[in-house]
Amino acid sequence: MTNDQKFEAKNRELIDFAENLFTTLRERVSKCEEIRQVPEETIADLIDGGLIRSTVPRRLGGSEIDYRTAMLICAAISRGCGSTGLVAANMLGCALTTALWPEKAQRDVWKNSIDTIVTGTLIFPKGRAKEVDGGYILSGRWPFGSGINASSWNMFGAPVEENGKQNDPELRMFLVPQKDWRVIDTWRASSLRGTGSHDVEVNNKFVPYYRTISVQEQLGDCAPGCKINTGLVYKLPIFAMFFSWIGSVILGIAQGTVDDFVNITKSRVTNYTAHKLRDLIPMQIKCAEARMSIDTARRIYLQNCDEAMAIVRGNNLPSSAQRMRWRGEGAFAARLCVNAVDMLYTASGGAGLYDRNPISRAFRDIHGAHAQITQSFDINAITYGRSLLGLESDNKLL
């Protein structure tokens, strides 16, 4: 067996493990929402199955999976539990991003275990950093710290305060250990209740130079970590690929919704007329439309992941136009999924109102995931439309 065949077999093993978690996740989904975070036993499952280390470099013992595999893993988890899927996507994405940091920072994170959990809250305007001798002083309060209670390290985004430069400050990311941040219990939400997406506060903490990296260094094959982590997946610009992380959650929730709706509809009868729902032509049309919408979204997501890997495999980097198109098409795929879930939720009638109905939870959760800026159709369609019209990008992260 060649190395490529071994890597592909490992990828398939990880996807299978994630898919086989479905029943377990459904059994725990109520608990996940009640305690407002992913249960400890589920975090243990993600570690034991090799998922947390799946995006860690092979040189350290990780699986170094590509974006297609990561999407399929996170979608499979989200099919069982949207909250767990979102947290897993954050953890896998941040482990991949950690590989872009200088080697010394990577040693800090992974010296004891490559299953160390890293999360991220990259809402840059919520923080502020000031350069001092040897590094930066970081402060701020960031919302949406998904999975923060299970994390040992967290990535924060913040602009660097510079005298006389107010309009276009440098944007940097900071890798901070648990002892230097405080979780503020704020996550009481209508959607994705089990993500534990609390606020996280840092108050005047020193971050050495080697544990910070600029946005510019993450635009493709120029990050310090690329010198030692030479795998193709680390050459891609991480912000251009953000469509895949939350996109995988939306895709998985939508896939689970169609499966649930079809299974329920096969045997359900109406309360008032005792008709079998499966015999009603509108129900047949809705099942078909929802499935086709989600299958189309899946193809869009995965073809863009494959295109990105093919570009770096050819020793190139994606163009600005390609980056903007991926973000636009990713948001379009997300909209297909959300519309499909909305349609099936409405078609569920009164039965869809109950919390015990998985379609009710999916309706809430997919709208929570869709609120993330990388999934907003209006925002990302503007970016893509500007590209089509020959205008400059409005997104400095791309």
C-alpha cells in the first residue's frame, strides 16, 4: 500500500468513526442542551476516535487530513448533534491553524499531547493589542467562545494599536493558555444551546512574539509554521477556507433533517383526516426538493475543497477571484440547506413545535449556524459580486 493509499484509508476510518457516532450523539443531545456544553463523555469520544488530532501535522503523529475529509467528519457529527458539530469544527479548525504558528508555539501547545484542545474566538474588533518589548499586551472580551470550557488554549483576534494609525491597524491572532483568560457564563441561547459559546475575557496579558501571527501571514504558504509543516493543507489561506468549517455544520444539520423528515413521513398519518402523509403529493415534492437542495450544496462545498487542494498540489496558490468565489458559493450552499430545513419544518405542522421532534431542534440550530458571518449570503455575495465586476475585494481577510 502506498503512502497516499494509507492516508486515504485513514481518512475513511475517521469519517466512518464520525458517522458511527450518530446514535450516541442523538442519545446525548438533550443532555448537551441542558448543560449548555458538549458532555465530557462526548469530548472523550472525539479524542479516542482520533478526531481532535486529525488536523494536527503528521510529523507530530496527527492525521493531517484535507478540507474535504474535515468537512465530511464535521457534517457527520452535526447530523447527530448540531452543537457538538459546531464545537468539533472549531476544535479541528483551530488545531489546523495552530500548525501555522512558529514551531516554539506549537511545542507549547502539543508538548504533552497532540490531543490538546485549541479553540478560537476571532472577532477582531472585540480585542486590542499593544506592542511591548518581547511581544504584546492583549485585552478584550470576545463573544461566541464555542467549546471554551473544554479548551486548554484559545486563539484571539485583535487589532494592534499603533500611534497615528487608526484607520487600518494590523490584525493579529494571539495564542493564549487557559490560565490567562476567563470564561464569562453568557450562553443562554435559543439555538445551538449545547455549544457553550460563552464570552471570554483577557485582561492585560502578555503574549510573546512567537505566540502571535498576523493575518497577512495566513494568506497562503507564508506562515512561519509552513517551514516545518509542509503538507499541502497548510499552504491554503485559512480565511478563504472558512466556508468549509461552519458550512460542514449547516450541511450536516440539513442532512439529518431530511433523513428525519423522510423517516417520520413514511409512517405518519394526519391528525384530522387520518391520511398517510407519504401519499400526499406536496409531501413527495418537498422531500425531493429538500434532498436535491442538500445534495447540490454538498457538491458545491466538496468541489471547492477539492479545487483548493488541486491548486496547491500544482504548487500554486488560489487567486483572489477564486477565494472570493469560494466564500460566495459557500454562502449560497448554506442558503440551499437552510431553505430546505425551513421547508421541512413548516411541512411538519404542529408536530414540529415539540422540542422532542429533532426537526424542531434542527430548525433552531441551522439558523444559529447560518448567522455566522462566513455563511451570510448577502455579505459574501457582495464580495463575490465585486470580483465579477472587476472591483477590489471588500474583505481584507481574503
